[in-house]
Amino acid sequence: MYKQIGKGRLGYILYLPKKESKDFPLLVYLHGAGERGTVLDHLERHAIPKMIKEGHEIDAIVLCPQCPAEFVWNNVVQDVKSLIDEIVEKYDVQKDRICITGASMGGYGTWEMGLTYHDFFAGIAPVCGGGMPWRAQNLITTPVNAFHGDCDEAVALVNSQLMVDQVLALGGNAKLHILKGFGHNDGIEQAYYHTELIEWLLRQRRCDFTPVKEALSEYF
């Protein structure tokens, strides 16, 4: 993969596969609080951007926006969506294969993006995050895979549990992977490096005309 740098209200790194194809999905990654600001190289400290820098190949176009230092992702969801739309049109992304994940502050942002744009993403995978359970109705047609360490002292496991439980209670399709013995930072590392989180996301296709409950069972 090779990377392109983008500027604007939200700076970003865009990783493009080496081979040319119009069949690639779009994978959006939202970073944690420590990578906010304007230094884009900071995005490659953790998770998916770090994996790509280390040489991991991902069969997708990967978009990694950067949150301004004075905000959190929940403050800039419209900006994130506008950037996604721009990339989708520019690179002819398959519109039924747009997925999103994020860790810590980015886990919160992933939940918020899914809740706000509830008919848009093929799947979401929040890691060590949380959200607003009273809005969970907005996620009942979107497959959710959440990951959280049970020893996380920065963001308590209950934040993911509340979200997943409420989506399930409303008839949606969600699964919580509890990472036994893992805290916050090592839980994030475990989720991205040692589970099938990315592979699952890239298998998803948005289809509102068939039950989404089959989407998780076929893989996990």
C-alpha cells in the first residue's frame, strides 16, 4: 500500500492498495485522544495505521482522518462524513462496502458515527469505547462487533456492554468480544493485531433488504 496526505478541516492519511481495482471496500479508522492535532505522522503510532506502516497488507482503501486538538470525534461527525463522501466519490468506492472502526476516543466516535448515519455503514467495530444506549434503535440494521478488555481502567468495559446489550434488546445484531486479562492499550493492540476484526469488517456489505443477523454468525 502507499499513502496520500490530505489537508482541510480534518487532515487525513489515505492508504491505497498497490493493485488497481474498483472492487475495494473503504475502511475508516478513528484514532484515540493522543493522536489529535495536526501532525499526521502521529496517526501511525497505534492500531491500523501502525500495522500498515509495519507492512501489513489490507485489501481495502483505508481512510484515517485526524481529529483537531480541541475536539473529540463526537464533535466532528459531520466533517468525518463529508470526508468519507469525498473519498467515496473520488476513488469509486463500492458504496455498500463502507465500514468503520476506532479505538478509545475513536471507539466512542465509531459508535457515534454508526448512530448518526444509521443507514450508511456495512459494519462497525468499536474498540474500548462507548456511546448512548438510548439511541441504540439507530443501529438495529447495522452489524456491530465491539471489543473491550476486561481490565481496562481508562474506559470501563461496562460502556461497551451497555451499548451491545441495548442493540440486542431492540432486535439488532451485535456482539461484544471481551478480551480477558487485557487493559486499555494492550486491549487495543490485541483487538487489531490478534483477532479477525479487520477481516470481518471487509466481508460486510450493506443490504437493508435481507436480515443482518446472518452477517455475524457466518464469521464468528
